[in-house]
Amino acid sequence: MKNTPAHVASVPIVGRWTGQIGDYIELTKPRLNVLVVATSAAGYYLGTSSTPRLLAMVQAVCGTALVAGGAAVLNQVYERDTDALMRRTRTRPLPDGRIAVGDARLFGLALALGGLILLGVAANLLAALLALITLVTYLIVYTPMKRRSAAATLVGAIPGALPPLIGWTAASGGLSLGGWSLFAIVFLWQIPHFMAIAWLFRDDYGKAGFPMLPVIEPDGVRTGRQALLYAACLVPVSLLPSLAGTSGVVYLWSALGLGLALAGLAARFAAHRTEGAARALFFGSIVYLPLIWAVMVVDH
């Protein structure tokens, strides 16, 4: 059967639209946004003293995710040149030329603004303010600092740890020890997680000109020490939710066991600094966070 011109024309158009939608979704870093959604939802649940209102919870989580997605897009707009130099990022939509810079910038601003408005209207102004601090810290402080100092990793851990505190504040209306303990857990967890990544991709970071610790100090001694130091600090800090009354004794012992296991992986990496040790620490950190949050929520 002979295809009509309309039918022939419609196939590539549909394909282009599908590809473009996928590229825009990719700009929001959906895999990282899963962490934002999970921790902000957990923060909201833990911040309530009774059964949370589902609609309000969904609105707060969506608002936080929109801000995080917008920040990810605008970060890639800024870093499109360095992304093009790195093997693991050169196929992203902006360095690959699949999306125009102006369109990406407008998309990122729309997401971030929409998220701030949603949080301010559906939750409270304090939650929206924390989301704004997340946006500003990530884009105006951390992103340009990455090209200048290895200390950017610590600065970048601040916006990365704010989503659970935003969820807590959206639910409770204020800041307290329980909410800050959630922030501290994610903040400390990020350092051994990022140090493992920095070691595994140190050549890529070097090509792009990012002064990560493994780049400026190739022996990796400080990289390993940083990973171990923050993993060790995470062990006592992870017990705070139980001390604050957010979770119970089951969480207390689970957090202690998981924290010691992660610290053990960090100690192995600090001692040997091999690809295998870094990879084990990376995957161990990925397993640690959802487990500790799951037990915390169940034992709330």
C-alpha cells in the first residue's frame, strides 16, 4: 500500500517531538531528582505528628522537585562548555546541540519559578525560602566555585541536603532538631559519595579543568581522608533522629550498623585508593541512603 505524503511527514515529526521531550526531561537530571523526591517526601512525612495530608504532601514534594529540576537545567546551561570536554557528560542535550541554550535557560527558569510559587502557596513561605536558598547556593555559589576550588564539594553539599529540610518545614511550619538532623545526614553522606565519584572520574574532571581533590592531589591521600572523616562523622549524627524523637530504637540500631558499614568502606578506600575500593564506596553509599531513610520512616 502506497503511503500518503501526510503519513510520511508525520513519522519524523513524531520522532522529533518524542526526542525533544526526552531531551528536556534529561536536562532536569531525573535520576538525581529521584533523590530529591524521596528525601523531601520523607522529610514531610517525618515532620508531621499525625497522618500527613496526601495532597499537601504531593504539592510540597512537586514544588521541591521543580526547583531542583530547574537548578539542574540552569547548571547545565552554565557548564555546557565544560560538559562538552568530559566523556560522561558530552552527550548531554546542550553540549550535543540537541536543545538551544536560550530554550534551556527559559525552561529552567520556568521550572524553578513554578516550584517556588507552588511551595509558597501550597506549603508555607519558609519552605519556599529554603528552596530559594537551595537555588541560589547551587547556581550562584557552587556552580562557578567548581572551576576555582576543591572546597566547592562542601558548598555543593548544602543545596543537596536541603530537600528533606524543605519537606520537614512544609509539614511542620518551622525548623527544629528533627529537621536539621535530616539535613545533616544527607550533607555528611554526600562527601564520601562524591569523593568516590571524583576518584573514579578524575581524568574527566582534569580535562574539563575542575580542581577536584583527586585532580590537584593525584595521590588521593586527602581524597581518602575526606571520605573517611565525613563517613565517620555520619555515624553519630545519623543517630540524632532517634534522640530527637523522630524515630525509635529500631532506627537507632539500624543507623548505627549501616553507618559503621559505610565508614568501613570509606576506610578501605582511604587505605588503598584503588578503582575497586572507590567503586565499592560509591555503590555502598547508594545502598546506605535509601535503607536508612526507609527504616527511619517505618520507625517514625
